[in-house]
Amino acid sequence: MEPEPAADSRMKILLVDDTPENLVSLEAALVGLGEDLVMAQSGREALRHLLNDDFAAVLLDVRMPEMDGFETAELIRSRPRSRQIPILFLTGYRNEEHLFRGYDLGAVDFLFKPIVPEVLRSKVAVFVELSRSNAKLRKQADALRKQAEDLHRVEQEVRRLNTSLEARVLERTEELVRSNEELQQFAYIASHDLREPLRTVSIYAQLLAKRYQGRLDGDADQFITFIVQNAERMETLVHDLLDFSRIDVRGMDFFARTSCDSALDDAVGNIRPLVAESGALITRDPLPCVMGDAVQLTRLFQNLLVNSIKYRSSDVPRILVSSRENAEEYLISVKDNGIGIDPQYAEKIFGIFRVLQPRDRSSGSGMGLAICRKIVTRHAGRIWVESALGQGATFYWTIPKKG
């Protein structure tokens, strides 16, 4: 797991619910993020916190006495300081009138009780990382202005970049709020409205690096590099989260008689440059035809192959794809000769945002195997891994026989 943020870089998250037990549950679900959790038991108490502090996100219960969540959200949006804070409503009722009212007030999502802790953490983490990136960019912009006090052209350029960035962030945030009118899932919103500001952050940071490399102090160059790297990583996280959320959106109309051999061929074709670069040797046994979603089965094979190549040892990667069957299901396996996995992590690696190697050794988002599990689950199957450190890994997944 990643280390907790330093105390001075923690973001504040406001939890609002009139029921103490619910606040405890929310706190337990989010404490693993390592951020500062501020709790309020009424809308008025929440507004007092918002007068004094900035928050990365507000989790707001809909049904509260005196001032309900909708009234509280309306007051939050009416204040310039808190107008852009993402609001996620918490409710135990699926009521279309409530949904439309909440989105009209600028909510970015609804979470229905009982809330799944993993889903809650993943959604809140996106807004926390976006808020942290924006805060770092603002801090860097301030440092650049101080460094360039004697260079009037540089000062004007920084001001122009900051103005343009703020305008784009505001524009994309407004688009995100409007997109909620169609009640799209959170990950869809994140993909289409959060990725563009992240690209903007990266682009302008690269411009600063290109134009002012060596003209600022060493820390400034390091800060700019850090912003670019984290913006790119955040974009990858959002993209993979979108892929994860879209798996269940595809209905049963996409299921058809599908050749696993063809799906594997397509997967190998999609990663041909990676196969060539690594020198990987992929062999196979004949694979079955199944009832499934061809696009998702291709993605399943592709993610498992990439995983095998990515975590290879010093030897040339050797991968064997094979299958067995019984009266009820097919069992398909992907075996490699890579670095292997400690058995204690055999289940954890299928969680979202799980990366066993340090970030500086792994460019992945930690979503690849989570996507594999969700695809297999959608096909009414199971997936697991058998491995040991230094002895390669074999991923098994099943799919029922149908038709």
C-alpha cells in the first residue's frame, strides 16, 4: 500500500450525517486514505466548517432534521469559497425526484446505503487527488511568481497560464455538473470532465519546464516534473476507473457464441509492440468457444498477458495459455515464468488500485486485475492465481458452458 500523505499535505473531507453510527461507518471506510476527516451532525454545523476550511469533497446525507441535505447543498453552492467543492449525496432511497433535485443543485454523485466501502473510497480518492494536484499547481505558480519578480515578460506569462488554467478548470467543472442531468455513473463523469483539466495541468507544466529550464532554482524544475508525472498518473487512474465501471453497463445483448482462440489472437495483436520489445514467447493449447462478450474476453486475455510480461524475471518471458473442462464449465489458465507473487497477496492483487511494487518501479494503475475479476464475474465465473515468489504465476478463470 502507498504511504500516507504527510500531515501538511493531507486534504480535508467533510462527512455530514445526523446519525453518529453512520458517521463512524463513513470514517472507518475512508480512514485508509490517510486524509483529514471532519465530521458534522447537521447542515448548520457543516456550513460552519466550510466558512473556515477548504475541503476536497463533501459527503452529505440527504435526510436530516431542521436543514436537509438539499438545503445544505444549496447554501454551499451559494458561497464563492465553497462553490466548486464536489458534493456526494448519501441516501437510502432511490427516488428519481431526489436524484434530479440533487444533480440540479450540483451534486457529482449519489451513493445509496448501505454503502460499499471500496466504492466509496475509490470515488472520494479521485476528488482528493484532483484537489491535491490543483493545490500543488497553485503552490508552484506562487513560487514561480516570486522567482520572476525582476522579469516582467515571465511574470505576464505565468499570469496568463494561471488565468487560462483557472478558466479551463471552471469550464470543465461546470460541464461535469451539467453532465449529471443524464444521471451517468461517477466514472463516466470523471473520464469526460476530469481528464481534460489534468491534461491541461500537464501541458502547461511542460511548457513551463521547456521555456524556463535552468532559469529558475532547482526546486522549481523538480516541482514541475512532479506535477507532470502525477497529472499523467491521475489520468491513467481515471481512464482505468472508467473501464472498470463500464464492464457491467454492457447488457446481455453483447453475449454471443465467441471463440476464445479469436479473442486471444486479438489480444496478442493489441500488444504486439510489447511482445516484440520483451521477446515474449506465447504458446497455446486449443481454446473453447463460449457464450460471452467478445470485446471483454479480449480485454481479459490482454490484461493477463500484459501482467505476465510486465512482471517478468531476467529470463525471456514464456507464457502458456491452456484450457480444461468438466461437465459444467471451462477452466482457462495463463501461466508465466515471471517473478511470481507472495501467496499472502494472492487475493489482494484483484482489488482496485492494488500495485505490489513501488510506484517508481511500476507504471500501472493497479486496475488491470480488478478489471479481469469484474469481467469474469460478469460471465458468471471465478478467477484466482497460484504462485510463489521467483516461481512464476498461473492465473485461472472459469466460464460456464451454455447453449
